[in-house]
Amino acid sequence: MAHPRSRSAACVAVALVLHVAPAGAAKECTQTGAPIATDRPDVTNSSVVVPVGSLQNENGANVSGHTGADIFDGANSRWRLGILPCFEVLIDLPNYQSAFHGPGASGFGNAAPAFKWQISPLPGKVDLSMTVGAGVPTGALAVAGRGVQPYLQFPWSVDLGDGWAITGMVTNFFTPENTANKYSNQSTFVIEKEFGERYFLFVEYVGDLPVNGGASHLFNSGGGYRITETQQVDFHIGFGLNRNAPTYIFGVGYSFRLDGLFKSRL
């Protein structure tokens, strides 16, 4: 059974989004002609939603080192659908993890449905979104853990001009059935630079801060290339800043967006 406080936070967020989202001005959020904006390859998710009537698929695969083991995981598949101005629904499909060198758990992770509301105070200059979701117990216990695992997330970005931006994200993870640690916080900070309309590079700090247990600090970097306005290839490479973080991580990905699946009446 979910922790009472996590249920309350999720219920309040759902009620707020359902009340406010339909009133959002369509012109203030992502339009069909905008270039694809993904929640990868950095850990920090995009601060904007996909356009109304657009379906976006983001995929990737990683290899990483953890306490003497080398681990593969993929396909890190996330589907995002814009259903209202400034509002999307999304789902992370179960991701497969396997150790190909050294000891490590193998199996699928949880599916994680969610919704995302863009509440930007100054769209295009200062963007902020709220994501509410939960991992549902569909995966292997050794990989995914026990029970429903809600999360509440706030990705943000600030445009500095000339292709530069700073972005970040604060995520609250709730694991009610984990007796050792029922809550953890993840905070990220990114400096990003776009080169023309196609290329971008970034450097990122990722901190995982559980209530119980040691914190993890990771340096991540990478970039991407937009093949078209609706397709992107990307990569990232990182290394741990302390012994609780992965020794290394490397990943590549491909994302695409399909527009005009239905007409908006708003």
C-alpha cells in the first residue's frame, strides 16, 4: 500500500493539473513546427511537453560499471503523447538490464505511466513542468524492487541567449515498500549549448540523495544531432564522482516524433 503522504501529494497534483491544464493558452506551449525536444540523452528531462496530437518515442541503450560488474540496459523506451495544450501523458516501458561481466541482477524493470504539465512562467525563456507518475510492479524484484513507486518531478530551463541554456530537475521518489529507504531525492544541473539548429552539447551533474544510505554523485556529458525537425540521434558518457555512483556510463539513442495524429479543438 502506498505511503499516505505520497498518495496525498499525487492526488493534489492530479486535481491541480486537471483543473488548470485545459485553460492553458495553446500558443504558449510547444507547437507542431517546433524541433523535437527529448527527455534524453541527459538525465534531466525536457522542461516542455510535446505538441497536441503528437506522439514521440525516445529510445536508448547503455553500458555501465557498478561495483565490479559491467551492465547493459535497454531499450529505455519512453512514449509521450500530447493530448491538450501544455499537457501530455507518457509511459516508460519496462527496461531490460543484464550483467555481461561480473555479478549483477538481470531482468526487466517496471512500467511507469505518468502525466506532464508545462507551467512555464515565461515560455521560451523560463520553462517549468511538473510530472507525476509511478512505477507499477511489473518487473523483476531484484531489478525493480517491491510495490508501486510514485514520483513527483520538476524539470526547468532558462534560456541565456546565443544558444546557451541552463537546465535542471528535482525528482522525489517514494518507495513505500522498501523498509530500508522509503524516499530519495534526485537533483540535476546542466549547462547546454546549441550549435545552429541541429547540434547540441551538454555537461551535467546528477546527485542521488536517499534518506538512508550513501549519496551518489555523477558527472555526465554528451550531445545530439537532429536529423530532421522530428528525428534525433544522441549519445552520453559519464563517470562517478564517488564510490556510490557508477564507475562509468556510456549510451546512445534515437528518438522520433509523429505529428498531426488528431486535430485540436482548442
